[in-house]
Amino acid sequence: MTDVIIRRATPDDAEAISAIWEVICAERVYTAVNRPFSTEQEREYIAGLSDREGVFVAEVEGRIVGFQSLDRWVHYTDSFDHVGTLGTFVLPEWRGKGIARQLARYTLDFARAHGYEKLVIFVRAGNRRARAFYRSLGFAPCGVLTRQVKIDGQYEDEVFMEMFL
């Protein structure tokens, strides 16, 4: 496979990230996000992240093919500052080629370097591939949120997973 460059996103990457959201949201099965974020929304989000948070992109031959986000669990109290939440999004034609794993290595290193001790993620119950991927990284299921997602009138559970760094 061609070399993959993993780097921290800048607001200039917002258009490419928004385009990935459009593809993944249209699939209707891999994320609880049912409407893509606009370029401007994504630009504002990236610009507003703290030094301990980030969006990390996977770039192949100058094209962003996936991204991973790391956010603080909450902002209203510092008692959760050791906990982050993760999200991974890869274009369909790039899935199964190690992109998500390369993103995870980079993001997990960043998380450790920035004082995170635990990461959590919510995965749609039907997304077995994602659940297996997160298990392979060291995440463990710790609960199910019943009927947590409702898209196109259809409910789906979400599996809550955690990993201690």
C-alpha cells in the first residue's frame, strides 16, 4: 500500500473531513451521526479544540481518506480530565487496509502524552467490524445503551466500550 501520513488536522482540512462525513452518514449504519457536518461546522470544531484534543487525519497521496477524533469526555468539570472519547471514520474503499489502526496508534500516543488515562467509545451494536477493531486495540465492552440511536425511524443499541491506557 502507498505510504499513509498521519497528522493532526487543521481548519484547512475541514472540507475533506466534511466530505468523509457525507459518505459515512449516507451509509446510515456506521455512526449515530445521521447528518454530515458542513465544512464551516467542521472548521469551527477543529479550531475550537483544546491542546489536549484533536482530529487526526490519514492522508494518502495528498488525499484525506479517514480521520479519528479525540475529545475530552466533558468540559464542565475537571474531575473527568483523565477520560477522553474517540471516534474513527474511514472511507469505504480504504477500510480493511490498516488506516484505522495507523490512526489509532497516533491518537493513542497523543492521548497518553496529554494525560489521558482512559478512553471510551460508543459503537452501534450492528457494527460488528468496528466492535472487533476496538477490542483488538484493547477496548472492552462495558454496557449496552438500549435503543440509543434512532435513524430513519429505526432504533439501534449502542455498545459502550472503554480502554485504560
